[in-house]
Amino acid sequence: MINQYQKTKLYEIQKEYLERNRYLGSAGIIRKLLGDRVQIDIFDANPAAIKSFAGEDVKVLPLKSGYDVLESGRPYDLIFLDPYDDFWDVYEEVVEKVGIKVGDASVCYLCPLQNRLPMGN
């Protein structure tokens, strides 16, 4: 359990960014943790997010959607999948693809916590 007096590794990684009201994204956190020992392949639907990696040693994947990596025949050590706004429209298909892809990759999948189901009275 983390208490208010402990400094976590994640906090130490984020500190310089948090001081500027920013947040280092997942690929940046991985790079800080593992250094140049790993090849980081990225995809983002947001061109500004891709540009934020300028000068970094990353490979931009030529995908139409981040979900497409789940159909890749290439094995990965880790796929960090952060879903898009359309997640609740495609979640059944995506979760099935994650289940298949774990045969040759570890998948860290962030599921949005928005409840898009109609609320009853």
C-alpha cells in the first residue's frame, strides 16, 4: 500500500512533467524505465501525439487503427493498448482479438470506465 510519504517510481518518472502540468505518456514511461534496451513501436490516431515523439528512438507503425496491432503476425513482448472513444462500439471484437493475441504477446489493455449504458430511473 502506498502512503502519502512514499515516493513511487512512477511519481519520480512523472515529477518533471507534473511540475509543468503535463503527463508523460505510456511509451515515454517505458523508455524511462527500460532505456534504450527496447524497441518501441507506436501508433496514435492523433498526429500531434505522433509529433511529440520527434527525436525519440521509436518506430511509427503504419496502421489504420491501433486495434490493428492485435491482428499482426509479429510477436511483441508487450502491447500497451489504450482504447479510443469508439471502444464501447467495438469492445466485443477487440476483447476477442486481445484473447487471441496473448498467444504471442503480453497485452496491457486500459478499459475506459465510462458507463455508456442508458441509466434507468
